[in-house]
Amino acid sequence: MMVEEYHGYVGIARELLEKVSAEPGDVIEIVRDDGSTLRGLLMPHNEFSGPDIIILKLDNGYNVGVRVSEKATVRILAKGELTSHPGEPVALSETALRPPPTKVMIVGTGGTIASRVDYETGAVKPYMDPKELAASIPEAFRYATVDVEQYMAIFSEDMTPATWNSIAEEVARKLESGYEGVVVAHGTDTMAYTAAALSFVFHKGLPGPVALVGAQRSSDRPSSDAAFNLTAAILVAAKAPFGEVTVVMHGETGDTYALAHRGTKVRKMHTSRRDAFQSINEVPLAKVWPYEGKIEMLREDYRRKSKALEPELGFDHRVALIKFYPGMGSDIIDFLLDRGYHGIVIEGTGFGHVANAIIPSLARARDEGVPVVISSQTLFGRVNLNVYSTGRKMLEAGVIPAEDMLPETAYVKLSWVLARTRNLNEVRRLMLTNLAGEINPRHEVRLYPRWYHDRL
């Protein structure tokens, strides 16, 4: 027997909504049999909700399930239109606004922001259609006409240099087709790698912002940061004045502001906090208030939008990123050389040092035409191999200091450089050239996060 549905709702929820012809996107008021009243935006039915549950989006941005009975009443406060079909506008009935002409594309690649809980296993699975996600966050549509495309659906740990290239190609296609900004929905664990990769591909300029965004908690959890982050990213893509690749995520644990971090200077610094992403050795590009529609630029040296789009695609997948540790021998580097790797990035200690016993293998790499780039495990500060004798020996062995680049940024950049040249002198020149804001020539005290010391 087929159960009759009304916009996905069944049972008593269907009867109450159908009685007043309430549709998703309407602002409604529900009076329950105990006299309690709730008002909010009627959302599409959730497949995990029962027949007595109506989904509302409250003014604070959170979705709630309201249990109703036959004694409950529903009243429409304002009519609106909510659709999950890309290319069709969403009207916000609370503000009577229509989407502005600015066009933004959301490119879905997977990750927690496009995931939900499998209630049979308890696992988070990346199978939510981004169109469904966009339809559940109608407030984001006040800033742009938003289209959504599920380009791929993989976990961020499964990203490769090949997928970076594929995502970059898709971003270029969207910008060339007339979108003024692009949002890339991405898993948070390797989002900084992809942000750096896109930054180098588009280092010659972008006609509009590219905002990578993710979520620490899946979109169907009460504590999810998906709606806030996605709204902030759409605002950046639609209205930010720069033509750069950024990562847009919570700036603090509450729902007040987000930060737009430069794609080559950002790192995930916590496993679960909402404000896990921080700029390293640099101030974020902008502070973003998604619910107020406000963007405050924190830097004046941002890259302006470019009329031309000249992507430089291509990454060499035969590059390794390894971490030096006490007791590490030269056999790891020799192994990589024997296996035909084209480049190596080493996270050294402090100023960028490795054990003296490894230096002969560094010289071997130079002699075989394999560049070795040295970054620092400390993250903050700059590699300087001129201070101690070990560093000077490393320089004599031909290593390339990564300045103040993050290890992962240096890895991505070397992969991108080696796809252009294998000449050691040219590799060195490109690695030491600031192409996409990856090298900060000047450091200030304010770039080091000392706030916790002041609270001890």
C-alpha cells in the first residue's frame, strides 16, 4: 500500500501542512497541544524523521524537528519558495528578497560538509547530494544565485595530485562560463593541500574568489557547522573583492564570524574544534559575518580580481613528504631515490635541520638531479640553514630552504614545479619565488598565537 506524501511528509505532519497548503520555504507557526509555539522556515522532509515530525529552520540558523499531534495547529506567516534545483532562485519569505544577479557555483567533492550519519552503522558517509544541502540553507541564497554540482564524492584523505588537477579544471570551467565565484565543498583533513594546489594553478590571477569550505560535524547533527560555514563561503565567493583561493571556516567556536584564510598559508590545527583552521605566519585575508552579510578585509595586500584566467595545470605525483625524527637514517631517502621519486620535502627540526648522518644522501639526491626541499616542523618562523654548521653542510649538499612555507604547501608547490621543469636551478628559482602568497618576506610578533599565554 502506497503511503500518501505531501512534500515528503506523511502521517499527521502531512495532514497539518496540507490543511493550510504550507510548502517548504514558507514561514510557519506551529502551536502544539501543550500551548508551546515555534516559528521558523518550513524545511523539506528528512527521511529519518517520523510521521509526527515537522522540520523548521529557526532564526538562529539551526534546524529542529517539532513533534506534533492531532491537536496541534499550523499557521502560515509568510509565503516563500524553496527549491533544491540548481539554477532556480530561492526566495526568502522573511525578507522578501530575491537572489541578486551574482552567480556562484558550489562544486561538491565530498567530505563532512556533504555528509550525514548512517544511523544503521553510526558512521559518517559522503553521500548527501550538495543540492539537498543547499536547499536546507536558504539564508545563503540572499547573497547570490547559487547553482550546485556534485563533481565527485570522495573522502579528503583519498585526494591525490590528479584530483587536485581535476578540481582545478572544473573551477576554471565554472569561472569561464560566467560564474563570479566558486565554492568548493571539501573534506577538512586535506583541504589545505587542495587549497595550496589551486593557489598555484591560478597564481597568475582569478576573475573571482574561490572559497574552499568544509565542516567538522556532519550537516544533520544539531552541532553542525555546515550551514554557517557554507553561508560564509557563498558570501565570500559572491562579494569578496579579491581574486584568490581561500579556505573559509569558523573563526571561533560560536556562530558569529568566519575567517577567510589564504590558500597557501592555512592549516587544520585541531581534530574537532569548529575553529580548527588557522593562518600560519600570516594574518587571515578577511573576517566574515555570514548572517550579517559583512566582509571585513584584514589585509591590504590581497590580490585583485583579474580579467584573464590563465590556469597552469599539472602536478608531479612522484614527490614525497617525510618528517625527520631522532634516529632517522639515510635509508629512507636512499629508498625514495632508488624508487625513482622526482622530489623530496623534509620537515626538519627548528631552523630545518636533519642528522649529519643523512647529509651524504642529500648530496646523492642533488647529484642525481632530485631536489630536496627543507621545511620546519615548528610551522611558525622561517627555515634558516646559515645559523649552525649542520645547516651549512645541508646547503652545501644542495638542499632548498622552504623559507616560511608550511610543509604541506612546500610539498604541493614542489609537485607543481616539477610538472614544469626538472632542471635543478630552475626548480630552486621557482621554489624561492613567491608565486601565490606562500612566502611571507616579513614576520611580526602578532603572527605568533600567544593569546593562551595571556590567559594562564
